[in-house]
Amino acid sequence: MFLKRSALHMRSTHPEIEIDRGRCIVCGACCAVCPSEALIIEGMTLRVYPERCRPCGQAALVCPTGALTCPDEE
């Protein structure tokens, strides 16, 4: 069985950061700048550890595809 891309859950929301999985290319730029190491690539998936996050907005600033947003920015 195949699902259309639109049928898949494409957003991961945490109180500190939202990831648009349809835009994330798992490049690691966000992980490289995160001072609290709250963003980690596991396999081919970006994972957020919300308990570590100190919402500084740096990850969203460096994301080349705009896949990351902080709720405060909207």
C-alpha cells in the first residue's frame, strides 16, 4: 500500500520548535548551531529533545529550506 505524500503527517510540533518534514532535507545545519544539542539526526530523521531546548531561534535561522520555525516567530 502506498500513501500520497499529502496523506502523511508532515509536521512535528514541539513547544519550542516546529519541523516541516516535507521541507526538511536532514542536512544537519540546525544541529551544528544548536547550543543545547536539542536537535539530533537519528538515521535520516531530525529529532527534537524538547527538554534540552532553550528557544534561541538559531536553528530556524540557518535552515536552508525554512523547515524550522519557532512558535514565537509566527
